[in-house]
Amino acid sequence: MRLELLETEKQNERTREIDRVSTLRKLELMNAEDQLVAAAVQKILPDLAKAVDKAAERLAKGGHVYYVGAGTSGRLGVLDASECPPTYGVAPDLFVGIIAGGKEAMFKAKEGAEDRAADGQEDLKQVLLNENDVVFGLAASGRTPYVIGALAYANEVGALTISLCCVNGGRISRYAQYPLEVLCGPEAITGSTRMKAGTAQKMVLNMFSSALMIKQGKVYQNLMVDVKPTNEKLVSRACRIIAACTDVSLEEAQAALIANHQDVKCAIISLLGQCSYEKAKAFLELHHGHVANAIEELRLCTPLG
């Protein structure tokens, strides 16, 4: 494959003079390119929705999500994976970022690591990948051998495979059951895929993991109700969430949090359903962690006067 033909490697005619204009104009040119990204992402939303739904099915069976990539793409996968536990209160191994070259590659580029397809396969073997898991391959250029190796192995195992690239007809797309291609065009600085391509990947990963967590019941209304109040800041956030959902004072919210064993979801249900912690927890478990469904059935079972 001739790299110069890839959209991510082409020279951008709109920014040819970026080295000769004022600082403000440089920024304006880059900002203008960035504004193209959201529109490009919008075009793949129907395909992304299908990938989310299929991934949710695997997670319901006890599966995990493995982001696999090299360089910027790999770092973005690690970033998204590492932010899910504190945001949604999930186990640290539910989302895992795997980067070519290992943990050191997060901080210092290991350019040659991306060229070894066998390493992608071996890294997934190390996590004992199985058919309930999801492997999400990331490569802006759509051609990274490390990612291809990982996706090929994931298909052999029977795992769900998703890919994301920023070129048309990316090679990694052939190895994914759900290929996503965000065509945001040449970079402002030729070949610098940490720019628009990186932004596109970050946007897609944000939506992918967030939508998965919403489907897992980690969000009520638009609030992170599975937050774990493990420090002063998070206790304050938990109380604000409870107060916002139930229209009680912060003092009442804090009392409910204590009475419900620091469980934000149960505090909300007990207040809105006027019930004990035990009953709130039982209804929450019955509805697999979905607060809205638990409250609805609780109210049907116990009409409030």
C-alpha cells in the first residue's frame, strides 16, 4: 500500500501556507480543520450504534473490552479504558487498553512495535481472550500490522471485533465484524494523525464507552449514579447527584447516602420510592442496575399516596 495515497498522509491544500502566516491565522486554520471532525463522525453513528449494541451483548455475558492500537491510537485506547472505572464504578479490567510496545510506549514512542502482527496476537493471548470479549482495533491509517494481528486472532477466538480508522477502505476494516471509518481528511500538518484523526478517535471512543455504560445502567437521567464516594470530592458529588434526582436538600441527600451504605443508586430509589435500603437494593438487582426501571416498578407495586 502506498502510504502517500492514504487520506491521513495527503497534503492539505487549505493549510499549505501555515508556516508563513500569523500565530492567530495558524490557529484559525487548525480550528477550521477540527470543525470538520464532528461532521465526519456523525456519518458513522448508525454503524457505531450497531457495534455498541453487539458489544453490550458480550458484556452481559461477562465479557471485557480490549482496545488495541499503536502510537496515538493506542494511547487513546488506554486513556478511555483507564477513565471508565472512576467515572462509572466498573472493575478496572472491564475496559483494557493494549498498546504496541507495552506500557513504556505510553510515554516514549516505540515506532517499530506497530509493525509486528504477531505481537498483537500474543498480547491478546496474555489476557486470555475468549468469545465473550470485545476487541476494538484502532489505527488512524487503517493499516497497522499490530492491530491486524490482534483482530485476526480475536476472530479466531470468536470475540466480537470492531475497528476504527480514518481512511476509506482501511485494511483493518477487512478484519472487523463492525468496521468504522471516519473520513475527516488530510491533517493540517501532513501526516500528523494526533490532530484530526486523534480527535475523531477520541470522540468515537467517548461515545462507545459512554453508550455501553448507559446501557449497563451506570447512568440515571444524565448523571453518573455509579460514582463511588471514596473521597471528599466524590462524596460531595454523590450528594449533589442524589439531591438533583430527588429534589431534596444536600443534608437530606447525605443522610440518605449514609442510610443506604454509600450506594448512590439505592439512595435515589429509597427516596423516590419511599422504601428501605433492602427493598431499594432488591428492586435494583431485579432490574440489573437500571435505576429508572427499578423506580417505575417500585411505584407500580407500591402506589404512593
